[in-house]
Amino acid sequence: MHSIKVGDFSIRHTIESAQPITFFGDEKGDGSGVAYPLGSSLIEVEQRGDSVAYGAYGPIGRRELAVEITRRFGLRDDMKRIYASIGTDAFMRSAIRNYGGMRITRNDPWETALCFVISQFNNIKRIRGIVKRLMAAYGREHAFSAGSVNLSFREFPTAESIANRSADELMLHGAGFRARYIRSVAREWSDGSGFGKLGGMRYADAKEELMKLDGVGDKVADCILLFGYGRLEAFPTDTWIKRIVEHVYFGGRKQSIRAIHEFADERWGGYAGYAQQYLFHSGRLMKTGKRRAAPRIVAAASV
DNA sequence: ACCCAGGCGGGCG
DNA sequence: CGCCCGCATGGG
């Protein structure tokens, strides 16, 4: 295990805020860490105080691993600057106080796309279940043994491996009416049309490009841009965010999605994505009354 | 038994 | 455009 020191970081709040990494990672019971597959390696991360310990099983090199951890958990984000930028009202400052250190994770674009296509009109528990079953069915399996340690895990399924499946087959894993969206997006993604270029495009253009996909609308496109491409100006507006923004900033008056986007852009600009995550997490925990919700262990790959 | 979930596409006025 | 509807499934 290697270790680095990081300030203003909470792996627990980051994981519990239900970003893509939690959809396929195996969380430690106390929220202090997570294990997740990256290609043919299994990455482990654990926080102890202000230091982050990490390690990996598999071929990933030490340098590559350090880059991965830093990127995946947004450890280069300037939180002081972000807090100052978005913490312009009491509600947001309270969210920052309660969940400070929560970062926007940077995940693989395809994996993010799949997770959030599945997320539509669905609940987080079931989203995780569906993703897990897809991983079990289509993810390449890897096994490691070193001394007394034996472990196996599966990769996240590639777009190609899902594109070849029929919608009917995908339904068997509980995907429901999203099965045809999953298949369609996987086909487009594996067609080599190159969603890599989205990283270099203007935000509005990249979003428009994503929304051409069958099953990707305004909200899912923003999730892919935020969590998959690190576009911090994206402001995914789901039912939670809509309710919270209406309640906190519009005195409970109903707003259109468009109006909420305009508001977010004007108020939080380039860090709207961070504002969204703090709103989402604090709002959701308030509603469910689970201010200190303990994460469920969804372990399949145990060490 | 019900109700709803990190929406989306399609059809309508 | 804005609104309304149906949608597979399973956990609470």
C-alpha cells in the first residue's frame, strides 16, 4: 500500500453521495474505503485521517496507479477555491460544513454512461443490482492469489460485450424498459464514432452530442459529462435537485428544468457540478433522515 | 396491496 | 416549446 496526504478530502462523503464509483465498487462497511475494478486490476483505496492509502492487485504500475487515484477522486481540485465560489448562501455553506471533502469523481465515460442510462426512473439500490448483474454476466473475470490471499473480481463490461446482446437478454438481468437503451448506447459507443472527442468540445456541443443517443436525455447527458468527463460546469437536474433548488432558492415555486439550468449556470458557473453534488447529497440525506447513513457492504470481491 | 424510484421518448396542443 | 403519459421491476 502506498500513501499520500490530502487535505479537504472525505472518501466517505464521496462514496456515499452515490456517484458512479459506488455503483460498482465494494465499499468497506464503515465508509472509509472502496475497492473497484480498473481494467484487469483491482484498486483498493482507504482513508485514514488526512492520508489516503491505496494499492492494487493486477498489472497496473505504481506511477499509473498514483495518477488513477489522483484523477478518480478529484484530488487535484482546489476545494478552497470551490467552496469560496459556490458557498455564497447559508444552505450551501451548511452543506459544505456537513459534507466537506466530498469530491466529484472522474470515471470512465462508457461506465458512467451505462450506469446513468440505467439510473433513469429507478432507485439507487436497484441500479446497483442491475450493474452488478451485468458485470457478473459480461465482465471479464480475473483471479489473483498471493500467499494466503485469494480473490477474484470482474471487470466492468465493455461496450462491445453488451452491444452484442439482445434487449431481451439484457431484460433478464432486471434492466426493464432500459434494456433497449442500454443496447443502443452500447452499440453507438462501440461503433468507434469516438466519444473521446467530447472532452475537447464545448460543453453545450458535447451535451447535444450525447443527447442524440437513444435513452440519453438532459439529465443523463449532464451526469456523463460531470462524472465521466470531469466537466464541472454540468448541473445534472433530477427530481431531487429540482425539488431542492425550488425549495431553497425559489420559495417552493415550481421551475422548469430549463430555468433551473439557467439559475445554476448564473449562480455557480464553472463549479455548478460541485454545487449539484452538495445539494443532492445533503438534500437526499435530509429527506430520508439518514444524515449519517451507514453504507451497505455490497462485496463480491473481498480481500 | 400499494407506491415510487438520480428520466426519457413520443404525442399532443 | 411545454405538458402529459406510459414504462419494467423490485424494495419499502
